[in-house]
Amino acid sequence: MAENIEIQRSTGTGPKTTILRLRGPLTLATLFDFQTTVRQPGTTDTILDLTQVPYIDSAGLGAILAHWAHTQRSKDKFAVVGANERVQVLFNITKVNGILPIFPSTEDAERSF
């Protein structure tokens, strides 16, 4: 079965804030769409909304971390919101929950910006 991911891009309350709402698994099969989206011009302060992401594999996690590292280098802001229990477990096991800014909602993430 082919995996698909949909990425809805919208502007947050801040002028530089981009909210990316992902729908579907973030895996090796779908990460190129994700990478293309986050590399678009104007993607500076980023909120990744994972509310509709059922699972992430190691390649997907690597893509998230690569974009987080990019935002760190460019002094932009980054946040993850809406991670379900399965994704939270991945974050906990890999210890990225200690470095990625994770919030319960988009509103909480935007307030942190």
C-alpha cells in the first residue's frame, strides 16, 4: 500500500509564522514531500502540527530534526504540536522530547514565539 502525506500550509498570527498541518504518516516514503514543503522560500518560524499523523519512522524523525537544526542555524523559531501517543513514545525513546519544543496546541506554540 502506497503511503501518502498531505501538507496544508497556512500563516500563523505572527508575520513570519508558517503552520504546516500534516495528514498521514511521515516516513521514508513521504518525507520528500515534507522536505520540499519546509524548504520553500518564506518558511521561517515553523509550527509542525502532527495532530493527524498516525506514526513517524526514523527517516521522518530525521527530517523533522533536520528542519529543527536549520531553524536553529537561521535563528528562526520551531515548534511541534499535536503529537499523538505513538509519536510521543518515539520522541521519548529517542530523547528528542528534550530538545524539540513540543506544545499541546498551535496557540501555545505561537505564544512561545
